[in-house]
Amino acid sequence: MNISYQAYNKEYTGERYVPITRHSIIRHIIQQRDFLTDEEKKLFPDFALAIDTALINKYNTVLQELKVLFDPINPDKDTVKSREWTRREKLDNEFWLLQQLEDVMVKANFHEMPRDTIEQLLSEHESREGVQVSVDPSRYDVLRFWVLGHETPEIQISLFDKFKNRILQRSTQKTIEYYKRVVVAIRLKKDSKLALKAFKEVPVNRLEMLLPDGTIQMSTWDKGLLASSAGIALFGVLAKVVTVLASLNNIANNRGLITLLVDRAEDESLKEALLTYAFILNSRPAVLRNKPSSDFSQAILGGLSMPELNAEVEKWVKKKTGVHLEFDSSEALQLLKDLGLMYEKNDKYHALMLDAAMRILPQSPCSVIGRRAIDADIAEGYDRDEYLETDEEYKAEEEKQKKYGWF
């Protein structure tokens, strides 16, 4: 059975994650013509840091709660038990952990696969090596997949493979669909502990590679061929399948993965907040940009409705990256409202001016650049070469950065 990504396209029509790093978003907003005044460009990095600080305080509480819930059901735990946990207590912890993890995954902008899609993708089908593989979902009490990023890069096929496909009368596949990141939560019925794993660049049709009990089905003819001297080639194919199953690019597991996921949720929330604030601020009339903030009133501040804001950000990200983004500003708007930086009137949102915002936000001596100098593997894949940024664009802004000392 050949299941393609199209089986999931109703639920996954566009990306939710912002495919640009926080560092680049800050730079883009500062460099964007007519977004900010020269004085505001100097303030914006500190504004980003203040928002980041508020989010870190919020997500740190979430992280500690998840760690406490996961501790009794962590398969990697190697510390001495402080008490014995009953099965009922473990199941309670697992339930509430998955409830909170679901919320984190939404904020981290992952898509969760529906159960029927999982069962389709795990049913018996032919792998790229030409053998039948399958997984029985009924053997699991917990089987959940979250995915992020879908790509279909072109692959080069050697002359030998083309010749082999022609002899075996197989179609020549020129592309392979894959998910950039996959997170899986699993517990077999026979197990008492929950396993959390993250992988990168997983082919859409090969989710069975991520599970511990995938099976390889062989026809009677294949078994006879393997038993003969002519079966050496087939044995090599099977060995290749097993090797792939055992050596997937695993990013993180269990407790370490929880930390990375919460960190990613905080990162996505920051990027959404910065874009939301910047685009609403940019909605003010151009003639008012360089006037003192005290001259601004609600009647002339402009403002955007939520649909208008989402559409503006999606258009901007599409231009910068070529990625179709499904931007949801609802959480960012609520965060900015809670911080006193945003207000709503007549279904339009208006932003407090940046100089006034800086007076009410907590300040930190750290740098938002230094705080996230290195992105974790789970966030890898941003700012690729094809994201329409050139050396000329960097050079064109270099003198501006030196002049204003933005970084």
C-alpha cells in the first residue's frame, strides 16, 4: 500500500512554525524600510529581550511541571527511587503529562497526526528497498506523532539504479517526501514507562522506522530466493532496511526532549510576539512616525484586525522564505495585552509606542543574541540559503548597523 503525504493534506495544508530564527526576525524588522524610526531601531533589540524574559519566566513553570510528571514514568531514570509508584499513579502521571505536552506542542507549532492517518501510514506497505513493512498499532497503549515541516526535495538517481528499476519494472521515483522533524510518544501495552523521542528528516511513508516493533514481511518467493545463492542481493536489501531502522537520526529522548520542546515553544511564542507587535506598530500612518508618542491618539493610530494581521505576516514570511505560513496571532495578542503593550477597540488592535513600552517592561543586562547564540537540533533548518537572503543584502546593511550600533 503506497501512502503519500496527500493522505494528510487536509489537516496539514501549511506550516505553523515561523521558518526564520529569532535573530533574523529582529534583523529583518530593524532593516525593513519604514517599519521603525531610527530611534526605535536602537530600542528594538532590548524590547525583544524584555519580551523573551517574560516568556522564559512563564515557560520555566511549565517545564518544571512536566519534569515532575515525567519522573515516575521516565524509561531513562537512573536515580535511586524515593518511593514505589503504583500502576494507577503512573497512568495518572502519563495522562496529565500528555495533556500538558499537547499544549506545548501546539505552542511549538507542531501538527499532531490524527489516529486514522497514523494507522494508514503504519499499515503494510512497500519500502523503498522493495520489501513489505508494517506495524500493528493495537500493540500500543500510547502512540502519538507530532510533525513539523514538510519538504519534497529532488533526488538524483544513478544510472545503475535506473537500470535496476527498469529490469525489475519499478517506477523511477524522482522525489521523496519527508518531515523535517517528528516527535513520537509511545508505550507498548507490555511496558509501564512512556518513551518520548524526536527525529529529523523522516520520510513520510516510513514512520515504522521510529517504532521498536516494525516487521518485515517476505513472500514465499522472496524466502526461496533468499535461501538460494541468488538471494545474496535480496539479503543485502534486507540488511539495508534493518540498518536504516537501527540508525535513524535521533535528536533527543525523554527528559532531554521535554526541555527542548518547551524551549522551542517559548522560541515560537517570542517570534510570534515580535512579528505581531511590529506589524501592528507599522500600521500607524507614515506621517506620524517621527512625532513624539504623546501626539498619538486612538483615532489616528491605525491598527489591524486579527485577520488583517495574520494575512500581513503570512505575506511577509512568504516573501522572505517562500514558505506558506498559517500564522495565528491570538496567543501573541493576548501576551502583549497582558503586558500592557496592546489594546483592542472596534475589533482592531493598537500597539503602545516602543519608547513607552520600554518604560513598563522589565529590563535585563543579557543579550537576546547571546542568550540564543546556538539553536538546538530540534529548531534546525531555519535560514537556509534559499531563504532569499544574499551576501549583498548583508553588506548593504552593514554600514547602518555600525552607524546605529544595533547589535
